[in-house]
Amino acid sequence: MTREEFRRRSQELIESLVDGLPSAEVRRIEREHEELETAWRSQVEAESAAVYTRAFCQQNGLDWSRYENLEVDERRTRVWEDLVARSNESTPIFGQTGTDYHRHTPQTRAAAMAEALVHRLNPGRAPSDGAREFVGLSIPDMARRSLEFSGQRTVAMSGGQIVTRALHSTSDFPYMLGDAVGRVLRLAYSAAPSGLKMAARQTTAADFRAKHSIQFSEAPRLEKVNEAGEFKRGTFAESKESYRLASYGKIFGITRQALVNDDLGAFDSIPRRLGQAASAFEAQFLCDLLVSNPVMSDNVALFAAAHGNLDTGGNAAAIGLNGLSAARTRMRKQVGLTGELISVTPKFLIVPTEQETLAEQFVATLSAATSDEVNPFSGKLTVMVEPRLVDDGAWYIAADPAEIDGLEFAYLEGDEGPQIDTKAGFDVDGVEIKVRLDFGAGFVDHRGWYRNDGA
């Protein structure tokens, strides 16, 4: 029956209802009109289902002619049985012909989709082979693929229905979204690391209990062996500092409307800002720790005359030949736990923004015309500018953390940097994403750091 035939017959039945008809004839006409409408609705639904099923068969390499003349329910059953049978034969399903989808695990598939989504945000980097097959898919398309991969039917479902089903089902769609957000966040996080990290040593902690760092003294001095060939035993002195990790985080949501609308801004702006915020948090944490001049395990502040690493009052000086020379001398004369000379080598010159130009002048490589003009610090110090330092006069010297312990920061073992957790939202109609950072830092030795209060 065509649309025109339906309209014509429906109109004929309506016009046949004239005054004076027996009630039995009226009921017959009404019954026939109702049956006509039911048949027409069934036909429209069948045609619509056929359109979706035909497109699905073409997408997945199935022969549409095998199902074209079947009833709707039987057609769906046959299509699904053929897909399952082909899957059992380890042939590609749910995608373009020739793609090894059976090799994907839910984790690798979610990662590949996330990479493809991030590629749409930053197309400058070529996607991997696993992600290339998903490049160009919209977010609702990826939701549909996720449902199909998990064995759920999506024929005749709208974009909104697909996204809702994918968020609240066993598909890997929520994990894909979280992975994509995590990639954007970590890119932004890595792009702006704290300057103080260069002068610190990174490590890990197994849990949130106090992390102890033990410093051993230098090896005991060798002594001459007597005529009897007796060797004397030596010991190591040790000092112990500690700090602990804490958890920091935030929850934000990506709405269902943003997912249905394929709004890439939701995956770019907020995660990028959170990544930058995580990096800034770590930078501020390390800076606050440095400025606070914490008390060490010997009950003496990090920077103190007793530690031989502080010039203040009349001994303070601005960055210059005399000030840098005094700082280097103090570090060279540092002694270990048993009083042995350890001769620490300065590596970093850490300054606030106000002293950046001055610092660069005194470490620059210049061609000297006379010996008096030679810069003894040329190429020997690396300038690190920390704009969060509030005292615009003070400056610091730090040794290479590979040479001697000093500032140390740690992440929870296996969770370096900000981590992402994802779940379908209830307060938010969409997906909720939690950003968590398990981080801690502390000074484990004073000998590799020096402070000058400036002139």
C-alpha cells in the first residue's frame, strides 16, 4: 500500500459515515478504519527498520538480499545470528571489512577511540593504527559502536537514545570518555611543569603513611693497616627526614546534551584548564614549602646559620660576583653527618621574576677582553625563574639532585600525575569525571640548598 492509497481509502471510509446509517454499519466502518491505520503504521515501521538494517548490513559487510524479504523480527534475528557466527570464526565484525576487531579488548578499544577523539581536537599528530579506524566518528557514533561491540542492538535508535544507553550500560563508552579527558588533561599538565621540579628528585610512595628518607654519611676514612694485617671496622651515621602524601581533586561533568551535540569544547576547555591547575598546584606546593623554611629532623630550620646555607643581615648580597662566590664557597664547605667534607657543586640559580634579567646577566657566556672581565660563573649555573616567590630580593642556589639529596616530591606508586575516574552521572545528566592527585613533597637534606636574603 502506498501513502496515497492509504489516504484515499481512509478518506473514503470517513466520507461513508453519513447520517441515518444503521449502528452495525457504523461500527463496521470504524473497525475497518482502525485496521487500516494499524496496517499502515506497521508498514511504516517495517520500512523504517529496513532502512536502518540495510545500512547496518552495508556497514558490516553483510549481504542485504539475504534478509530483504523477511519479516522484521525474523530479519533482526537472522542478522544477529550471522554476526555472532562470524565472530566465532574470528572474522571482523561491527566495522569496516578487513579490520581486525576481534583483536581489540574493551580496554584497547576504549583507548583507541579516545585517541581518535583527541585527534579531532589536535589533528597535527598522526593517530596510531588502532585509532585510525575511529578517526572522524562523532561522539554519538562512538557511543553506537560501543553498544554494538558489547552486543547490544542500536537499529532505529536516535542519537540521544544511543548516548543515554551507552552511558548506563556495560559498554566501554564511559571509559572511552574518561580516557579522552585524561589525555587532554595530561597534555596540558605536562606542558607547564614547575620550575622547582628541575632542582628536585622525583620518587614514589607505596601508601599514605609518612615516607622516610635516610641519608647516610660519607664512607668512613680509610686507615692504614697495621703490621698484623688487621682491618678496623667502619660505621655509617644516618639522619632521617619524612613527609607524607595527601590526595587532592575535583569532580566535573560533561552533560548528555554536549555528548549528543558532539561538542568537542567539553573535552578541550575544562580538562585543559584542570591539567594546568594540577601543574600550578604542584608548583605552588613546592614554592610554599621552600619559602616556609621547614624545620628538619635536627630541630634546625632548613636555611640556617647552623646549617651553613644562609646569608642574611649584613652577610646578604644581591646577585653578583661577590654574592655568587660566597654562595659557592658555602656549598663547597658543606660537611656530612660525621663532619667529613662533601664539597657540593652548585647547579641551579633560583630567582623570582624581578631578578630574572640580573641572574641571566651573571651566568651569560661573554667573550672577555681581559682576565678581569672573565665571568667565572659562565655556563656553570642554570637560571630557574619561579614567579610564585613573593620575596623579590631573596635568591637560592641548589645542587643537582642526582649529586645530593635535597628537595624531593612523590606520587602514589603507579599513579604519577593527575588520575581520572569516570562514571555515569546522576547529579549531572551525562558523565561525571573525577580528577585526583596523590602528591607530597619535603626536604630530605639541607646540604644541597642555599638561600641569600639579598641586598
